[in-house]
Amino acid sequence: MYLTSAVMGFGATVFWIVASALGWPDFVKGLSIGLLLVSLITLLLRRLRDEYIQQLWNAGTGFAFVAVVVLFLVSPFIEGFVAGFNGAMRDQAITAELIGPAALLAFFIGFHFKWLRSSW
């Protein structure tokens, strides 16, 4: 059930990012966030039950931390680069909009990367 919840959380995160990027209705975003919350609650309740799950959790949190740091360092430069091409002034809102989904996506990528590496 734990690993199924991790797969569901990854799918819900991707669904949330796609729904936000394509401007889908709010109920679709809410559905994906609801699935993500159920997945995260299941993951949090069972995160330190054994050493294997703890290693998966640590890999995911490590990836998420690196993603947040890199996004905070690089996003102002990317935003300025894009604003230079289209001539629009932005107010540095890209970091605030992307930090949550990027951290969750990086967590699940790290989690699944460690899971797939350990199963071979």
C-alpha cells in the first residue's frame, strides 16, 4: 500500500502541474490536490516503519531539497531571460508559483529513482 501511494502521489503531482500549466478548471486542480493529499498523508503515517522505507524517504527529501535550492537560485535568471525576449515585466512570481509543485515532483522522482535502483 505504501508504494502504491507513492505512485499515486507522483501521478497526482504530474496531473496538478499539467492542470495548472494548461489552465484547466479549478475542480480538476482540486481533484489532483485531493489525490496528492491522500497520498502524502499515507506516506507520512508510514514513513519510518523500516529501514527500506526510510531510505526511500531520505532519497526523496534529498532530491526535493536540491530542487528547491536550485530553483531559488536559477529562477530569477530564467525569468529575466524570458522577460528579455517577450518584453514583459514580471514581478518575480515564478518562484512562488513553482516552488511547491517542483519540490513535490522532485520528492517523488527521488523516491522512485531510489526504489527502482534498489529493485534491480
